Amino acid sequence: MTFRQRLKNHELLLGTIVSLASPEVAEVLSAAGFDWLFLDAEHNPLDALEIQRILIGAGSTPCLVRLARGDEVSIKKALDVGAAGIIAPLINSAEQAAEVVRHARYAPLGTRGVGAGRAHGYGLKFQEYVSRANEESVVVVQAEHIDAVNNIEAIVQVPGIDGVLIGPYDLSASLGYIGEVTHPDVVSAIDRVTQACRAVNMPLGIFGMTAEAVRLYIERGYTLLAVSIDTVLLGTAARQMLAHLKT
């Protein structure tokens, strides 16, 4: 079963954010047992070659690349280097969502450019890849602004969207409560996204800094979870060890 099929089947998929340009970090996280890895090229200086090397380190663990922006070049580069799919940030309208889908799909479903990269076996498996890419490449859009919330009922109707990932921190900032992800207005906005996705059986995802932060959403039926960040996992473990030794 492909990662896209698992996502659309609402299988619980636990991942974490990779921010470091290190294949070894991805290899360790893959060995730890995560279902997927969230490669963050929006808030971190990861270029296409670094993403490709991280993907090699991740091995068979599917990776979704959060793009710096949802433009044509960023999308095709992420998919051409072998990502299982993309996460498009700041999608605030159905028109933006439809454009992302077009750029992520080969003709006749879209306008994705045709090249030969790592995803195509560097050309050796070109036909095999292009014949299945439209069925296997994942397209997730982020709802992380109040404008997205206000348009969410239209966004989830866009054909080809495989999931919606809520960005609670950016959403809280757009509402004037930066970092206050449990503020009633932020919770209300998240509830609206949740209801809109449930109405069309759209897979839902969210980011949380801790297991406790995302556990509530698992209980609410969210299945695409990104928990913590590679740097935070490392720093937290180091602090806990030192605190234990210094007591």
C-alpha cells in the first residue's frame, strides 16, 4: 500500500519535522520508527540537493516536503528528487489549492513538467515512475491563516487534495494571538476546519510540539501528525540527561 493510500484510508501516520540538512539525522529518525518525515524547506534553508540527500538518508520512510512556496518550480523539484509528496504552505483559497494540484500532476490531470531525476531512477525507470506518479504523489495543503479558515469549505472540495494540515502557530498569529494555540478563537477556527474536512472525509493533520499536544487531535480523528522537530528532540533529550545527572 502506498503512502497516499494509507493517508486516504485514514491510517494513523506519525511523523516529525526534519530541519537539519543531514542524511544521518533522517536515517536515525527513520530507524526510530516514524511513519513519515516532514522535511521543512519553508522555515529552514534546505535546497533541492539537500532535500535529495535527506531523502536518501530516510530510506524507505516516506517524506513530504513543505515547500518554501507552492509555485511550479518548487513543486516539481521536490517531486523529482523523490519526495512522496508535498505540503503547500499558506493555501488560503480554492484557486490556490487547484493551482498546487495542477503543478503536482502530470498531463492530462495537470501541468507538471517532465524531467528525469532521482524519482525516475535518474532516467532508468522513467516510464515506470511517470505511469504511477499521479496515483502516488501526495498533495497536502496547509490551513494556517484565518483566510484559509474562511474559505475552507471551498478548499476541501478541490479535486486532487489528499489532506489538510493545520498550522496552529501561524493560525494563532493571523488571529492576533501568536503562540496562543489554545485561545478560544484559535480553537474555534480549528473546529471549523475540522468540521469541513469531516464533511467530505478529508484526511486531517496538525503539528504539535509534544505528544500531549497532538494526542487530543488523534482522539478527534486526525491521522497525519507531525510531532516536534529534530533539533528540539535532540536538545530536549540532552537537557533531560544533564538535569538527571546534576540532581
